[in-house]
Amino acid sequence: MTHLRLDRVTAYYGHLQALQELSLGVDQGEILAVIGANGAGKSTLLSLISGEQAPREGRVFFDDIDITSLAPHQRVRKGIALVPEGRHLFGTLSVEDNLRSGASTRRRGTWDLDAVYELFPFIAARRKHRAAVLSGGEQQAVAIGRALMSNPSLLLLDEVSLGLAPVIIRDLYAALQRITAEGTTLLVVEQNITEALAAANYAICLLEGRVVLEGKPDTLSQRAISQAYFGHDLGPSSKAAS
């Protein structure tokens, strides 16, 4: 079942057009990877889905309900949670207080403090520490855990691996697989193509606000990805054969 659907959305970043009549769908239980160079429209896409930005044109549907006009907090209550680039934790609050702040919607589900600490045991030992003193990987785990505390059915992740060591990236991506096993759908925006494609069931590449390549990761060649990523010798839309 299509969990999230964008229908011909157009959006601007300031005076620049960031998305051009973009349509996409994310199926229930899927990990969708969204790749593309800086300025491709990836962060604007997440802003539209999370409700931080309204499209100039087009509609956003969640479980076949039009949520285009809903505010961010209303979308969280419906089951959409965002892990933003840069984490945006409350630095002076403890790890546990940061996690608890994500539970304000009181949505029912499997995610609570115990479940988050089981997913990320390395932050359980740091639960009383201020978020500001954590390492980058620990902060990213807390940011993901905080989003999970709202018990989302759709989790949006913006640049999970940015600035992190390879061993931490590996651990975080292993956690994402466990999150989907609990029934949460993931949309992962990444510049780390290798990790994103290894985790995803489906992938799209954005270029100048358009989908220029899409398909199951194992059907996408390195050459096709490179051409789509940088805009060389590829038409406006190319779908890999299944």
C-alpha cells in the first residue's frame, strides 16, 4: 500500500525553484533512499513532507488523506516524524529528557525509552549526560530515538551519516533495518550513496528538483547513478528495468 504520495509538487527555496512537478510514492514498510548532489532539492522534499514548507503547486497525501494544508505538529500526530540534518537536540537537557520530548504526541506504539535504549545501548549509559557533550554519533542516535518516541509510521531522515565515522555509520544503518522490522516506513535522504543504496528497497535520484533515475538499488549501475547524479547524458526520467 502506498503510505506517502506526492502529486506533482512544485516548491521554491527562496526565489529558486527547488522542486519541479515532482511525483513519488513510498510504500508501507519500505526504505526509500533519496540521493542527489547539493542543491538537488532533497532537503526541500523533506520540508514539504514534514509540513515545514508548503508546495507552490501540487498535493501531499498520507494514507490517501490530503495533508497538504496540515501544520508540522499535526503531521507528527498522524505519524510522520523528521530527524533533521544537524540533529537539533536540546544541548542543555539530558539524553533522557531529549528522548522524552519526542513523546509529547502520546501516539500509541512499540517505541518507548526501554525500546530506544535497547536499539541504541551506547546511549543508555549516557542517559543522564547533557546532549551537548555527546559525540556526533551519539547525538545522531538520540535524534533518531527522539523521533521514534512519537511512534511514527513514517520516519524521515536527513543526512544520517553526515560527518560520522564509518563504524558509527554502519551501526546506525543496522538500527534502521531494525526500525523497519518494527513496521516503520523510512525515507532516507543521503549523500552517502553506498550506505543508502545498501539499506534501501527502492531509490530515486534528484537533479534540479526532478526525479532523473529510480529503481531497485541492485538494478542501478554505477554509470547510471553517476550520470543521474551529475546530469550527464541522461534524459528527464529513467526507470531501471526490474
